[in-house]
Amino acid sequence: MKRMIALAAAMELATAAYAAQKLGEVPGERAPEIVYAKICGYCHGRNVGPIILGRQLPVETIKDIARHGRNGMPAFRPTEVTPDEMDALAQWISASKANEKEHGK
Ligand code: HEC
């Protein structure tokens, strides 16, 4: 019986991991739009931070601010947004078009 429970738990974990991977939500492997939606979009485009999409902000500027923070914006550590994710994110933001659903200050 104990074995069955352990097996069921293991299967549930594997299923959750598979689902997360399918959604691109495994930390370190998340697509830039997922990182933006889950982290940056919490403030940017929601009246908390300035609009950053569609402004062709330089990639290095985006990375620098995201890593070090600025005034009301927190810094994001490599454990939160990995270096690969940060590179892809900054490039995606820099090249993005404006999203008309966003509201900014
Ligand atoms: C908790 C809210 C919050 C989150 C989350 C957040 N920011 Fe910000 N961000 C701000 C605020 C507020 C400012 C304005 C800072 C200032 O006063 O200069 C800002 C400024 C910026 C700027 C400068 C914009 C400009 O007009 O010069 C960039 C670039 C930026 N954020 C990128 C990001 C990225 C990339 C992420 C996600 C990894 C992120 N931010 C997550 C609140 C946030």
C-alpha cells in the first residue's frame, strides 16, 4: 500500500513537471514572453512601471536595470531570471511592438 502511494505521488510530480515544461515554465527554460508576463508585466503595463514594450530600449539598458533595480523597481537575481533568460528577455522587450492592452504611467 505504501508503495502504491509513493508511486502515485511520483507520477503526480512527473505529470506536474511535464505540464510546466509544456507551458515553458521551468525556471531557466522559460520563454521571454512568459518571463515578461509573470514578472515584469506585474508592474509594467499595469500603471505601476513605465511602458517598456515598443520603445526599442537598448538591450544592455534593459538588462542593467533588471539586474540592479531602479528607484521603485526591484533587482532580479540570476536565481530568479537566469542569464540566458535575461538575454532572451531583453532582446524580446527591445524588439517588441507596443501592446495596446497595456497601461502605463
Ligand atoms: C515591482 C514592480 C516592477 C517589476 C516587477 C519590474 N519593474 Fe521595471 N520598473 C518599475 C518601476 C516603478 C520603474 C521606474 C523606475 C524609475 O523611477 O526610474 C521601472 C523601470 C524599468 C525600466 C526603465 C524604463 C525607462 O523608461 O527608462 C526598465 C527597462 C525596466 N523597468 C525593465 C524591467 C524588466 C525587464 C522587468 C522584469 C524582469 C521589470 N522591469 C520588472 C517597476 C517594476
